[in-house]
Amino acid sequence: MAAIILTAPLALYSLAPTGPLREGDTVFSSGQQQVRVEKTTADKPNGVDDTCLLDPNSPLIVIHTPNPADDHSIIAEVQGNPANEWPFCPVHAEVSLKNHQMFQKPAVFDSIRELLMGLFNR
């Protein structure tokens, strides 16, 4: 009974459709992605063509939603990756990415499956 009570919200969350993308939403990088850096922190100036890598499932906060007049890019602020080593994106850098490079909600059941498989494969 307790298992049903604990897993019901996860099941409902994973089955619910994603809503429209809004500023302030958290999104996650879909696999390892190379993205264009729009703006970094004040102590690290960036050039025009700077790029960096996002780790798989790296959390990002949407700063600007896609503009149909532009190239449909989304500007997001990097929240993960505590290591500030090149080629990885530094924390709080604003990056430009496309819809196919991110997803809105984490795959809850995939994460649980990977955790269980890791435990049983030992």
C-alpha cells in the first residue's frame, strides 16, 4: 500500500504532457550537447563564437523562450556542472540551444531503472 502511495505521483508526473516552454522553467540537456555561449560571468569574457559542452541531463533555467522571428533558439542559464573546466559550460553561463537539444522533464522511470540495474549488476 505504501509503495502505491509513493509511486503514484511519479507515475502521474511522468505521464503528464509537457506544457509550453516559459521563462523560468527548468529544462535538461538531451545527451551531451555542444552549445553556443551567449554570456558568461563578469570575470570570464567570451568571444563571439565560443562554445561549450553540456553533460547529459544537465539542468538549465530558461531565460528567453524561442523567438519565431529569430532562429528559434532558446537562451538558458546553466545550473549544473560544478567543475569550471574547458570544454564544459561554466555554472551561470547563458547558452543558446535548440528544442532538440533539451527536454522539459526528467525521465523518472529511466532514472529508477538505471539505479536498480546498477544495484543488481554488482
